[in-house]
Amino acid sequence: MNLRTLFLALSVIALPGCDQVASKLGLEDPAAKAAKNEAEGKAVGSACRQSGRAIEDCYSIYSWLPKASIYEGWREMDEYMRENKLETITPQLPPPEPPGSKKKRPAPAPAAAEAEAATVKEGDTAAPATATDNKETTAEHGKS
């Protein structure tokens, strides 16, 4: 009896996580997934409109969401903002990367730029010498 109670308690605890596990494994119910994407699309469309982003930009940034739901959210927010005379809010962060895209790494600085930076001392406000400056200096020293 004690083992049976333990099994029942564990199954009750584990069952709420099944939908999350199924979602991660790609075994999600298609109707539930469509409803989730619909709701996310409306939210994204509303946020795009509130931030003053063009609907075409929203489509390209959030290409994995259905365009119809993005448009519906954008249109609803547009109507709401016009009725209440609300201004757009400029976004503070860049748009997110689509899922599955690799993040861009900054290109390493060329060796010449590093060498030039190393030769310029802290507090030295003089511009680094150019090739024409070097030719003029050499010509002046040759005449003396």
C-alpha cells in the first residue's frame, strides 16, 4: 500500500510537466501549438504597433509567427491607440534574433589596428603618422 501511494504521488507531481516535455520534444498537440502561435502573433503585432514599427518589419523580424495573427494584433493596437490618442513608444532594445539563427560574433580587430593602438600612448593627442608624413620627414632629414 505504501509503494502504491508513493507511485501515485510521483505521477501526480510529474503529470503537469508532461506538456512542457512534449513541447520540447516536438510532440505538442497541433491545435494547442496553433493557438499558442496565434496568441503570440497578436501580442507581437500589438507590441510592434505600439513601438511604431512598420507591419512589414514585424513580418520579417518574427517570420516564424503567422502573419494573420501579427496583423490582427497590429490592427487592434492601432485602433486602440487612435481611440485613446496614445503616442508610439520607441524601443530601447534591438529586435530579437529569429529562433535557430546564429548570433553574430564581432570580427576580430586587424593586426595593423592593434599595432597602431599600441604605439599611441595614453594621453597622447597627436594623430598617428601617415605615409605622406613619413616621406616628408625623410626628405627633410636627407637635406640637412
